Amino acid sequence: MKRVPLAILRGDEIVGEIVIKHIEAHKCATMGISLKNAAYKDQGIGTQAERLAIQYVFRDMDIPTLYADTVQTNTRSRHVLEKVGFFFIREDRDFRYYRIDRVQDIQRRSAAGTDEQA
Ligand SMILES: CC(C)(COP(=O)(O)OP(=O)(O)OC[C@H]1O[C@@H](n2cnc3c(N)ncnc32)[C@H](O)[C@@H]1OP(=O)(O)O)[C@@H](O)C(=O)NCCC(=O)NCCS
């Protein structure tokens, strides 16, 4: 299994896609996300979709580490990744690279009293 595409739905409408790629079973994977077009941005959809995808990867796919990256100039994407719990690991001229780990995510959510299921 190399990649898992996940549709982002608002009601019955597909408004974007998350792809779980570079999958190494029970070890790690990388998340990519895009909304269908700019009209869907800044409505909380990406934040909610990323939170759901992270929990899907951790729980259903049993993958304990998830990576993501974004171009340096994409400050919206950077903000959302950090908001949902990814932490910055490194950068190069064009990209910033992020990571989130299941163990730390459980601890963080527990400490914050926000052990939401989604
Ligand atoms: C990046 C993306 C997934 C985010 O999804 P979204 O639904 O637009 O994001 P949300 O509405 O959940 O949250 C947007 C947040 O960014 C903030 N924001 C908006 N514009 C911003 C900017 N230019 N710089 C920094 N933050 C910004 C908003 O205030 C909001 O933060 P808040 O909830 O703390 O107030 C989406 O915009 C997208 O698909 N973009 C195009 C593809 C892409 O960039 N993919 C990322 C990988 S390269």
C-alpha cells in the first residue's frame, strides 16, 4: 500500500483531498492536502480535515509518525499544520518539513484536556 487518498466532504460535496503517501507499514507516512479551490479556504475545513486524518493514520492505519511539508511561502498551510499539532523539524530554501508523533499527540491532548475523538 503506497498511498491512501481520502476525500474531504462538506455534506455530500467533495471539497478537497488528503493523500497519505510514502507509507511504511506501522512506521511512518506523509500527509498532503489540497482543497478544491480557493473558495473553500479559511472556513475551518482544512483544520478539521487534518485533525481527522491524523487520528485516522494513528488509529486505523496504526502508523505512529506522520510527516508533512509545505512551501516556505505558504504561511496559511504552515499555520494550520502547527495548529493541529505538527512540529517543525527542518527547512531548506523552498520547503518546511513537519512531523507529528502518536505518543506525543496523546500526551499533548491529555494535558490540554482536549482528548477529542476527532
Ligand atoms: C492549506 C489549506 C489545506 C488550509 O485549509 P483551510 O480550510 O483553508 O484552513 P482553515 O480555514 O482550517 O484555517 C486557516 C487558518 O490559517 C489562517 N490564515 C489564513 N490566511 C493566512 C496567511 N496568509 N498566513 C497565515 N495564516 C493564515 C486563518 O486565520 C486560520 O487560522 P485560525 O483558525 O487560527 O484563525 C488550504 O488552504 C489549501 O488547500 N490550500 C491550497 C493547497 C495547499 O496549500 N496545500 C498545503 C500543502 S503545500
